[in-house]
Amino acid sequence: MTERGRIARWLVPAAPVMLGGCATQSPDGLDHPAFLHGLFHGFTAIPALAASLFSPIRIYAFPNSGFWYDAGFVAGFVVSVTALILLCMARVGGFLTREGS
């Protein structure tokens, strides 16, 4: 058997075991952020992103409760971006449609 074959015979079964040792699971009993936390974090994602450049702030909570946190985060982010776009459209639209004096 070649050297490469020996390494492959050892590495293939050992790789999942070694990678599995890196995985962590938070202890049970902790109250993980859920939908409402995700909604709030989605609303504040843009300012939190700007603040994360200067301080250790994360825009996404981990560990969280999974699907419901993600759904809240996406809903909050979509609402905040939509509000920002509508605000900009109103400002630009008002500027463009203003009659000259």
C-alpha cells in the first residue's frame, strides 16, 4: 500500500470525528432569543452594523431559537429597509416635483 493510501485510510474515518469535536451546543435551560428579539434586531440591523465598526456589537444573536428568530430578523430588516427607501423616495420625490419660483 502506498503512503497516500495509508493516509486516506486513516483520514477518512477520522475526519468526521475531529470535525464533530469542534461543534458546540449551548446548554439547555437558557432562554434563547426568539421571534420578537429577531424582529427588534432586524429593525436595528443598519445602525448596529454601523456601530459594529467601532465597538464589539453583533447584529445577529447567536445562539438563537432558530427559524422563528430568523423569521423575525428578516421581517424586521425588510420593514426597516422599506421604511428607509420610502423616506428617501419622499424626500427625492418632493425635491423633484417642487415647482420652481
